[in-house]
Amino acid sequence: MKAYAARRLASAALVAVGVTVGTFLLLHVEPGDPARLVLGEHASPSEVAALRHQWGLDRSLPHQFVRFLGDLAHGNLGTSYVDKVPAATLIEQRAGLTLALVVTATLFSVLITVPLAAAAAARRDRPVDHAVRGLSVFGLGLPAFWFGIVLIELLAVRSHVFPVGGWGSSVQDHLRGLVLPGLTAAFGIVPILVRSLRVGMIEVLDADFVATVRAKGIGERRVLFAHVARNALVPTLTLLGINVAFLVGSTVVVEQVFALNGLGSLLLRSITDRDFPVVQSVTLVMAAAVVVVNLLTDLVAARLDPRIRLG
Amino acid sequence: MSNLYDKPLSRRDLVRYGAAGAAVVTLGSLPGVSRAAARRPLDALAGTPKHGGTLKFGRSVAPTQLDPANSIIAGDVYTLDKIFEPLYITSPAGKLTPWLATGYDVSKDRKTFTFHLRPGVKFSDGTPLTAADVVFSIDRARKNSKGPLSFLDGAITSLEAKGTSDVIAHLSAPWAPFLSDISVFANGILPANFGGKTEAEFFANPIGTGPFTVSGFKSDATSLTLKRNPNYWQAGKPYLDAVEFDFVDNDNQRVLQLRGGQVHISDSIPPAQVASLKAASNLTVGLYPAWEVDLLVFNEQDAKYADRHVRRAITYAIDRNALVHAASFGTAKPGGSFFPPSLQYYAKGTSILGPSLAKAKAELAKSSFATGFKTSLLIDGGVQKWRTFAQVIQQQLKPLGIDVTIRALDHAAFEAAFQKYDYELFIDYAINDISDPDEMASFEVDVKNGGSKSYWSNYDNPKAIALVRKAQAEFDPGKRAKLYAQIQELVAQDAPFVPLDYPPYIYGVSKQVNGFAVNPGGAYRLEDVWLA
């Protein structure tokens, strides 16, 4: 187990480094001058040059990258060009919301996936199964922002059950404000999870050991939950881990649709404004989060299924 | 800008400045009686103002800071102008109105202005406004090398306080736009020396003479609450207890919040949503004339567009009515003169070339490119309206044998490209920050002194430039009007750019709200607003 964990940790670190370098290169390769954007159209070339110098943008790319890594090693994520506060402050202010959103979305996706997949697997090829599979194909093609707007229209604008956007100030408001966005984000990954879990459960249901268990006279309910689920769970858990990356990415769109001030909308805004330090920092934080989640799911899966850590 | 439907999501380079300006002549009178009604949809609701309540206002851009001398984006400007006020402001009709000053005297040589301060004005902490505060604030703004609008104070050589209630401004030369310049939001008045605090401390808890105050300002907030200033110099105002700005940069979400009753007012309504909002029984839509023009710009560094006949041919071929119909859903007016109708000294009689395909072809035949050519049109891809414009223009130029490729870039890349002259044609908007037309005239015509080489077109007509500079020093309104009429006609005939349309500011307002109006610079004062 230890060897497996060590291997996974090493590759996780490599991924984080790769994301950082890739983001840096992409940012600096694309056209657009943050100094110009901040100073406006009336700024003279010398004013723009002075600001670029202040931000170190007039140095060579390798120099800038080394400087960024150096700052990072000291825990300095840089200062926002636009808001002129440390990027770390902006991230701190917003991370809680995105974390809550991702957790909510994950919860919703599990709560929706398990019953649907179980129902479909248990009643294979019957109407329930077809309905679930059909819905899941439909869901695969569903654009998140459209679905979110429909939810807002039906459940917020017309019936005031949930707020139209934002997440308010009290804990109660927060919870209410996360329901629709959480559902929207969850629906992005539910179709794939349902299909995966359904297939996994069917495979297991057909397995010999299940026939044995049934022959022993154990009730269908126990067969499903005690035996089938655990075995079908592992591939789905891995898939969930991968999909958390998708969830984190989808916060960029979902937060826009619901006017949530999280890391996703910060990232989008910073890219448009060419706010390099903030883009770097947010990407790094998101990448780190995704990597950690994947690491954890891999470790849990390895714990559940010895074949993974020994193979 | 209000019509930024589908702008690059999130922070946009809304170069909007609320401004005040001089208006000797009421050129706020716009074509059509319906304009007057649209300008103030809610003043028609008679009734005594009710005191109290919190106005909830959905805004597309959040403020990053509150220093008037350093502000340029809409988020900053339309927040700090509730806290800091200048000596003069621009009314919703576009007229210069005495504000912290009650009037002024000007010397015979027009180089010395003496402003008389309004008696009894206090800052929100109770300290009285004095001439020293005015001198400090405007000196600070004009001497700020990083200030985006410090160029507007360029005519001032020095300021001095005369006693506690008079301020003398010395100018380098007679400068007709001066009163207008003085009223820009960047010249808002703060206490001298920040009332003893450090600059950073001061702007976290700013003190101004304005109707509202802010405590504990933090940038990157989702919302900001402004409280009523009990020491405000207009007795009985503001009527509201507080204003809550909610910053929602996604257009759809903001409109939904308005419809769902989460906010009373929303700025920047996409033109496509105007009809459905008008149909809602609890809402109205305000279309406010703006000092704004959308332009198709020709790069005269390119041989094709250095040729006047080519530019005129293209201008003849563009049907602006069709453009407006396709892209603005009936909210904008088709373009003509490069001055918008709401701007002082707009000349109604300015020639409009076209639309006429026959004349376009005749004009092209006189050029060196009579058989047509291939060209590219650069646009900010995030703005839906310009995508539509580009497609319509592409169609309209085909019969001339001009093959247009649309080059859509994201906002920052777009700005970088045209500012480097890396374009053949491009579309963007031009605005005037103040009521005096000199800003637009210089920026777009004075290739050397205007600051942008004639809006990045390189248009160089010495006759037009001479007229612009003459108008800057002309104080007689009649003569000045004639000069600007000549300039507009020259530009119309030379066609360095094609004014495509005049977009209005579009606001969605709940019927509960009274007294809300927006001036042509995009600024709205909130001390007159009350909730029914």
C-alpha cells in the first residue's frame, strides 16, 4: 500500500508542476497587455511601459517564470493587477463558496446516481432501465448553462422557492443559494456516473459469486447493497474522482449563471483582464485540489480493492 | 456600456465615466418628442417622495477602488460619484449645473476663473467644505501621472484658494471646455490632506460631500451598501436610507434578478431582452440617450483605405437602418454625424452618405481599387452586437466586390491588436466623458494632439484639425456651433470612419422606483430616488 501511495503522490506532484508551467506559457503567449487594460485608452506609451516594468513583464519569459516559482516557494501567490490586493486574499475570500458548491454538487450527484443506477440494474431491460438510459443520454448533451437558466426560471423567478442568484449572507441563505447551482453542476456528471454504476452493477449481478449468495437464500435487497454495491463501487469511485475535475471546471460556467463569487468566476474574470498573477494562482489551487481528490479516491479504491495496489 | 450584451463574461473594459459638463446651449434636445418621455419614464409618476427604504441596484461591474483621481471603469466611477461631488455636474438633460459651486466669474482674457463655493456644504463627518479642499482635490487629480483622465485638467496651470469660499483657477490659454472639464467625476472634492489620515486609510472609509457614504470598502465584494449621509447639503435628501449595489456581471442573471424582484434596478440590459421586460407588469425600461457612437474605423496606413474614394464607397454601401434593425432590436438610432445627437453642438444637417449601392459603385469606380478587394474586419468577439454588425456589413459590401473576412478576437487581444494598428477595418465605440464635444472632436480628428492618432485611423485633415483647435478657444456659442458643424461635415465627406449607430443606456427599473434618471455620460444621481 505504501509503495502505491508513494507512486501516486509523485505523479500527483508532477501533474501540479505541469499545470503550472502550461498555464504560464499559455498566458504569456496570448496577445493582450494587462497594463494597457488597467490604464485605459488614453494612457501614453511611457505610462504603459512604466507599469509593465513595475510588474516585471518586460523581463524574459524564463526570468519571469523563475521569479514566479521563487515567490511561490515563499508562499507568495502574487498581487492582482486589477484589484491590487494579494491574489491569496482574493482566493481566500472565494474558496469557501467554490468548495461548498463542489461538495454540494458531488453530494447531489451521488444521491441521484445511486438510486437511478440501482433501479436500472435491478430491473434490467425493463421500462425503468430504458427510461434511465434514455435520460442519461439526454443529459450528456445538455448544456449546463441552459439547464441552470431553466431551473432559475421555474424555481426562482416564478415561484421564489430559491433565490435567483448569489448565495446571501446567512448559513441558511448559503444552503438555499447552493441548491440550484449544485443541481446544475451535478447534472453535468450524473449521466456518466449513472451509466458507469449501472454497468458495474450489472456485471457484478451476473457474476458467479452473486449467484452463490442468492443460492444461499439471502434477500435481494441485501444482495444488492452488501455485495453488489461494494464491488461495483470501485470503478465508479474512480470515475467520480476524475469527474471532480470536471465539476471544478464547470464551476466557471455555473458560477457565472448563478452570480456566485467563487473561484470559477474569479478565474474567468482574470483571464479576460489578463490578470496574470491571479490566473496562475487560481489555476494552481484548482489543480492542486483536483490532484488531491484524485489521489484520495485512488487510495480509497486501492483500500477497497486489493487488486489495484498489488497490480 | 449599457448595450454590452454578451460582452466577455465578467469584467469588461467599460470605459464609462459619469461626467458633468458645460451646456450653454440645450443641445440635449433630441430628435423626436418621444425622447423626452423615454429620458424620464418615472418622473411622470406624481406623488410626494417617501422617505426610507433600501434601493437594491444590480450592477454589471464591481468597483475595485474609490479614488476619483485614479478611476476609469464604470464599477469605480458610478460608486464613487455617490460619495464625492465636483463643482458642477451634468444633468440628465445634458446641461452643466452648479453643484458645489454656485457660480463663477471669468477674466476678460478668459484665462482666470473664480469659482464661488456653495455656503453650508459639509463633508459627511460634519466638517465644512472650504476652498482649500477644492484646491487639494483638483491639484491631486491633475498632477496624477497615472490618472486616466488627468489629461482633462491639462489647461490648468495653477489653483489657489481665495479665503474659504472662492477658488481661482489659472489656465494656460483660453479654453472653452474648461467648465465641462471641471465637472468630470475625477475632479470630485475630498477633504484637504485626507483629513489627516493616510491615503489608504482614507479610501477604505472615504469622506465626501455626496448623498451616501461607504464604510469599510473592500474590493472584490459581491455587494456594497451605501448609507444615507445625514449631513448632505440638499435638505431632506437623500430620501433613501441606503443603497445596496449587487454586482452581477452575467447579463442573464442580472436581468433574472430584476424580474424575480431581487433588485429594483438593473443596468446594462441587453437589447434583445428589452421587449420582454417592457411586457412585465411591474417593470419599465429606460432608454437614455448617450454620448456614444459605434464606429467602423478605416486604417489609413493601409493603401486601400488611404484612398478617400474607397472609404466613401463603403460608407455609401452601408445601410445603417438595417444594422440597427438587426442588432439593436429597435433600441438604437442609425448613425449619421460622428457626434451623437445628445452631444452639444451636434449638427442635424450633417450630410449622410448613402445608403445607395449605385453611388457606392460610382465612388469605388473613381478609386484605384475599382474591381474590389479582400479585406478583414476586426471585432471584439465577445460582443454579440458587433458580431451582428460585422455579418451585416459583410453582406452589404459584397455587391461592391469587397470580400470581408471577420476577425473576432477576445477583448484583451482585440484591444492589443487595434492599438498596434494591426487591423484593416475595426469596429468599436467612442464616447464623450463630459458634455463638451471637444473631447470627442480632438480624440477622433486631431491626429497629433488627440492622443489616439484620430481614433487609431491616422486620419489627417489639416483643415479639420485647425477647426478643432479654433473651437477649443471659441467662447461664443453661435460661432462655436458653426465651427463644429463644419468639422462634422468635413468628417462626413472624408469618411475616416463610419458612425454606425447611437446606442442608448438601457436600464430596467421596477415601478416602485421614482426619480431615477441617467445623464448622457451614463451617470445617475440617487439622492432624488424614492421607493413607493
